[in-house]
Amino acid sequence: MLGAVVALVGACAPSAPSGSAAQGTSASAGSATLTIATTTDVVNLNPLLGNSRTDSWVTDLMYPRLLTVSNVGSKEPNLATKWGYSADGKTGYYELRDDFVWSDGTKVTATDVAYSINTIKTQKPKGGVVFGFMGNLEKATAVSPTRVELTLKQPDSIVVPEVGFWMTVVPEHVFGKNAKIDDFANSSDWVSAGPYKLTSVAKGQSYTMERVDSFPLAPGGQPSLAKVVFKVYPDVNTEILALKKGDVDVIANALPPAQVKDLKATNGITVAEVPGLGFTHVTYNMTRKPMDNVLVRQALAHAVDYKAIRAVAVQGQAVTANNSPITDSLKEFADPSLKEYEFDPAKAKSLLEQAGVKNLSLSMIYSLQDPVVSAWSTMMKDSAAQAGITIDLKGLDRNTYLAKTSAGDYDIYAGSFAIMDEPVSNMALQYLPGGAINYSQVDDPTLTGLITKAQGTVVKDEQKKLVQQAATYVHSNMIDNIMYVQNLNVAYSSKWEGFVVKPSELLSIIDPVSLAQVKLKK
């Protein structure tokens, strides 16, 4: 299943102006141009390197992923039709479609996949996240034009699904000409195996892509649009004005919760809800006293008014995560017995007394570019004060925030993750010593043992049991305070139909399959 077709959300009230970015094109969808607004410029066009949100949106339309993800986090076919492990778990594999073709006429084969994987493994491209999933990978081999096998040092349930989803496949005959992948900007003469190919760049302004001749995942094998244009705007408010004026057709980044109601009530604009696979959380730096004490962390958890935050700051557009790292979004692994910590200032005070802690005063860092976290930070400060806890809010510009996060320079960290799609790899990154997103700074032998055992088995039932044990341990010891899962909202002109909604802002309604079939209404 490729996703649910976006349902229309309509109402009567203010009308958007009658202009449209699609005007000037034929009523035929085959000759239409779709203009997409974004608030972030492209950083680089080499998808093997670290990239921004808009980089991913552009490059995903040219370089296919082996797997995609469903609205409940399960992996689904894309370039790969089958994937898995050998009986002993030491060999992974992908079976590929044989009908993908690069826009220069070269077939997409297992050689391209093996090249992409081995380049990341051997060169460790700067800023890339895929290398983090390759700890037990030795090499990838194209054993036939449509089969890739991965040689593993030991069984590792992370490698196949996470590399399959997070890595984009690049053409070996183009990228392989560059000895050092970090030095290849991929700034011109693009070759695409997606539905569209980049043809024009106006840095900081727009990125124009044109339809390729063939895309197997499009209805009838041909993308529906003539062009896709990404236009860069300084902020979401400017994007919303542009959508209402008809200067753009889609706002691809998530709308601030406070703007959703107005846009739903605007004639000519459709709001689509995008399922959340990520979560918003706060972590307590366990290397700093007294947060190394579980009673203190539990007290902090009882000093948060979760329901008020979801109702007011997130405008009711979120659901509880039950303070578990495995949320209900991941239905196959979620443990329904875990429940949200009650907002109970008296209990928080009692726990602090048991811990022998008085006059607790902490600082909390968060990004000023995150409007939702910024909205509830004061609420958290006020609810903590009811328990006698002082929180000094440190709203930071994004670069400073990221630097302090990387250095572990905080008492409390507040932030969000867009996609937490694979329970074992997520927990490995979050809770193993040295994990890339171990913002609790936790180093707990019991938790490490549960996660590494889950990582080392490819037997689903055994893995689920270990994952749930690890999630219970995180929950009861308040190693990570997972607050809520937010369903996001994006908006587009109601003149269009056929969008396919996929989870998270990364995929949203501008996933390649979606943009390969969207069209103007007749």
C-alpha cells in the first residue's frame, strides 16, 4: 500500500484569491507546473552527504530509496521488492525491480546500490546519517543485476531496514568518477531515476525540475506533471500569504498549529494531516547531579502538565506518547501497559524530598526556530514552579542550540524527532553509550544489554519482547521524557487532486509517488 490518498478538508469562510501558480498552463495535468513553498534553502545536492529538509525533497525526486515507510512505521517496497536476512542473520539482501532507468538511458541495477552502500561505508561522508547504521556491515555485493547482498560481521536487525529507507541510491557511472565523495557537489548535469530531474537552480530563490520520460511507480509509467518548482521563502507566514494569493500551490513544511484552523476555513485551500512517526521530548542530562538520581527525574516528569501542553501549545493536534520511546505510532512494538506520568506537583515535591534535593534549579535549552516547543517552554517552567522547581529557559538560535546539544552542554534538552521508524535502531541511537542522539547522556548496562540483544536478533517475536522490556526500563527510570506525538499539517491549493500522504515532514505529500500522480482538477 503506497499510502492513503489525502482527504479533502473544506469549509466556508474567507476565500483565497482566485489566482493560482498553475495558471498559464494547460488544463491538462500533463503540462502543468506545481510550485512548492519551502522555508529552507538547499545546502547541497549530493544525497550521500548530510542535507537539509529541502535538499532531501529535491534529491528524493531524482534518487530512489530502496524502501519507503507506511503510516505505522513498517517498511514497504520502493526500488526493492523484497529484503531480509539469511537464516544465520549474517547476510542481508535486497531484491530490486528491473524497470528503473536513469534519465540518460542507463538501467538502475544492483551495482548502483552496492556502490552507494560501499561508498558510505568506506568514505564516511560528512554529515550523513546512514553510516551510523553500518556498524556491523562489512561490504555490499551485486550478485546479479537485481540482487544485492550485505555481508555482516554478526547478525544485526538494523542494517537492512534502516539503510533501505534512509539511503538514496545514486548512479555509479556518474558519482563513481569522483574519488572522494565529499568533494562532489553534484551541482550540474543531473541524472535522475525518479519522476523529475533538476534542470535549473537560482540559489536561495528557486529550484526547477522537469518530468523524466519514465517512472515505473507513476500511474501508466509517466509522471503527471511537466514541472515541479521549489520556491524559497523567509518564513511560514510569507508562505501562507503566497498560497492565499495563488503564488504557490503547496506549503510542504509543517504549518504552525495556530495557523491550521484559519487555513482549514479558507475557501480554495485544502489542509492535509500528515501522520507523525516522530515525537517531542525532554531529556535530563544524567551526567549532571542531581539528575543522575532516578527520583529526581521522576519528580521532573510529574512536574509537567502534558494535557495542557497538548491542548494549548499544540492546539489539540497531538496525542500522548505515554512517556515511552516506542509510541503508539509503532503499533507492532508499542506496549499498551505503559501510561503517561500524572501531572502531580505534590508527588514531585515528595520525590525530591526522598532524594534529599532542595531548591532544585535547572536550565533548559530549546531552538527558537521550533515554534511549538517555544510555545510550551513557559508552560513547562510554570508547572515546574508549582513543584518548587526553577527552570531557567534558554531559547537559542538553531546553530547555538545544535552546538550545545552536541557538546552535552545543558541540564534539560527539549526537541523533536521527525521520524522514529525502527524501534531497535532508534533506541540504539538514543540510549547506547556514544549514540548519535543520546541526549540523556545515559550509560546504563541493563538498558545497553537489552538493546544490543534486540539488535542482534532477526527473530521478530524475540525482538519485540526485548524492545518492550527496554521501553519499560526507559519509562520507569525516566531516562527520556517522551511527551507527545504530533500529527502535522500541510496545505495546498484545492485546484489539485491525487496527492498521496506519507508520514512525517520528510515525505509528507511531496513524496516521489505522490508528485508522480498529482494533477489539476478537471
